[in-house]
Amino acid sequence: MVNKYFGVILFVLLCSCGAEESQSSTTYLGGEIVNPTSEQVVLFKGEIPIDSALLDADNRFEIRLDSLDNGLYHFFHKPEMQYVYLERGDSLQLRLNTVAFDESLVFSGSGEVINNFQLEVFLDAEKEEQLIREDFIHLEPDAFSNKIDSLSERKLAQLNELRSEEGFSEDAYHMARASIVYKNWFYKESYPFWHRRATDDKTLHNLPEDFYAYRNEVSYSDPRLTYLKPYYDFMKFHIGNLAYMGCKKACEVDEGTGKLTGKLHFNRHQLELIDSLVHQETLRDNLFRGVAIEYLLKHDTEENFQAFLEEFHKRSGNNRHLDEINRLSEGIHNLRPNHPLPRLQVLGADGEKYWLRDIPAAGQQTVFYFWSGPEQRHLRNISRRVRQLEEHHPDYRFVGICMQTEEAQWKNLVATYSLTPEDQFLADNFKEFAHTLVVFNPYKSVIAKDGLIVDGFANLNTSFRTQSNPE
């Protein structure tokens, strides 16, 4: 990561001591975006936009903050985001190419060491998880734990060496260490379930008594880590693991797979655990939201659906995500069979705007599927799948809805992937489409006929029978 630094000379301070003290409280974040996909960069603290800056003619930007709380932020260049750790007085530059957003990102200036290290940990995680899922997961518990510990110990040693050389703050060290430690613990929480799947066992592997010893060190209410992905991912899996272990005797279990079938009981238990363990308000709200969305998307019975919502409102009635959850609940109801397609507008390849419900031809079943420009691996897979389905189901029309993509890039991708222009449309409001059509699964599709919904929760990989699927 150190070799990725690029040279940029920043803000030479040649002022009096009083001026230096004044300047040191001002924080700068700037840099260059190669091949920009938006006109601006927005800086967020959690879910709150702090400031923004437009790109200039050279695709450069600068954000100046006269007051700032030290901690973890993220910058957003539509449709991508990445973490940045900022402290008061930092002058931090970044450079990236949107063609490979994360892989090309480098930081320079004050704060570069901790940010480049954090980025390296982030980039390593994908390769690391593949190794764990394909190799380590077949090991016995103690051997697995030793392998995982060796990975994190190597990173912690590197972090400690950087700390002694660079002397960065306690908060910066705490954040970077948590990224490593909670990722390690996430893998250990995942082990019994991933191992069962990898070995086709019907039951979970027996674990040594000290396998979960690290749980004594878990902090359920650390505001500095609330939006740190490894921490949040761990919390979600940890709560789910505790709920499973605690209620598997009371829930129904599928004898063939060993998995719980009592969705309502299990998710009520998750709500109870969050309520009792997590006291930091933002983390509570986010975890409650995660459980609610995952449950609502499982399409339980109407009776259970309402029972869950009552339990959710009882435990988290003032949740900051309540509007989103209510919209999701409403969206699920509105996607029931024989309901009209929602009143949503899209842009056609001919430059004209169309209402979604007017796209299906009379008497023809139409399958709407969804893709986005930044996810080109998914675009390749879903395009291949659609061509396969078109061959086996010529009586269906398959219509792609592109989201989170600028118009010029959308048109270029339609041509690049040889998609039929008449069957491709662009949505200009991602959030509206995602919430209204409940687009949470990459292969989610909506089947409609004569403007009415046939199946609002179809899936390109499972709702149609063909000889093979791409993934």
C-alpha cells in the first residue's frame, strides 16, 4: 500500500504561530477523479451529508471544513463510495479512476498512512474470504481458528509497526484495529454455518468450549465503530447466531437441511436480543432495520407479517429508518398478484419517457429485470441469463431497467453488450424504483401482463426452468 502513494505537495504553512493554530483547525479533503461518473463528491458522516464539492475542469475537487469531529467518514461519487478517516487539521488528497474505483484509490498528505492501510485491509478482504470459503472452512474448529488468527495477527503486526513509525492517534488506531479484529470474529461466527454448507452436514459441528471466547471482548455500544462495515457485519451475524442457538429447540427445523423454518419466532428472538444487548441508539436502529428488511423480504404469511411488525414497533417505535420500513411493507403489499404496476416512469432508448405499466404489450407477459452500470460483472451474467431465457421462453418479453447509471453510460453499455434497445429503459430515481419494486436481490424480476402484476417477486434464476443457470 505504501508503494501506491503519489506525490502531491499540500498547503505549505509559512505563518505565525497564531495563524498556524487557526489553520490547523481547518480540514481539507481534495483530489482528482479520473473518468468521473458524476459532477460532484459528497462527504458523509454516517448517513448525514457534511459537505460537497463540484469537480472543476480538470476533474479535481476540494472540500474545506472549518470544524470537524475526528472519526470515520465516507465520500460518495455517484454511484460509488469509500471510507475516509479524518482528523481536525488534516490535508488529505485522494486520486482514483472510476473504472476501478477501489483498486485505483490512493491517499496522500496528512492522514495518508491510516487511510491507505485501511484501504489495503478492505481490498484484501474479498480475496481473503474466498480463501476461507474454499479452503479453511473444511477444517476442524481449532485448525480453522488458528488459520483465521494467523491472518489477523499478520495485519495487526503491520498496524502496530505503522503506529510506532507514524504515531497516529488512539482513535485512528482503534478504528483500524477494529477493522481487523471484528473481521476475524465475523469469520468465527460464520464458521458453523459455512462449514455445514461446505460439508453437507445435517447438523452444526460441535465446537470447543473456548471457540467463542472472544465474545467477552465484544463492545455492543461503540459509537466510533457504528458505520464501520466489519463491525456492523459482525454484529448482524453475531445476533443471528445467538438467536439461532437460543431458539433452535423452539423453532421448527427442516430435517433435511437442519435449517430453521420458524421465521417469525427466529426474527422475534433477534429483535429481543438487539433490544437487550445494544444500547447505542444508531447501531440499535441499524440492526433493527436489518432484521426487519430481511424478514419482510421472506414473504411469510400475512398473519405472521403483521405480528412481526407489531413486535418491531414495540421494541423500536422511534427507529430512524421507520419510514423506509413502512415503505417496504407497503411496496410488498402493492406487488401482490393482480395489482397494477406501480406508477413509475422510465426513459426509453428513443429519448421518450414511458410509464412502466404501459410497456407490456397487450396479452403478452413481460419480465422486468434490473441492472446497473457500476456492476458490470452482474450485467454480463444477467445478460447471458436473459438470452438463455429468451431462447427457452419466446412467449415472454424480457425488459431491462437500468438504475444508478448516467444516461450516456447506459446507452454505451446497451451497445457494448448488444442489448436490444427497444427492451432497455433507464430509471432516473434509484431509491424510488428500489423501494417501490423492492429490488434487493440482483436477480429480482417482476412479471406483468396487461399492466397487472403476475408475480412481483420472481427471480430470473429460480422462477424459470432452463437447462442451466449462469451462477
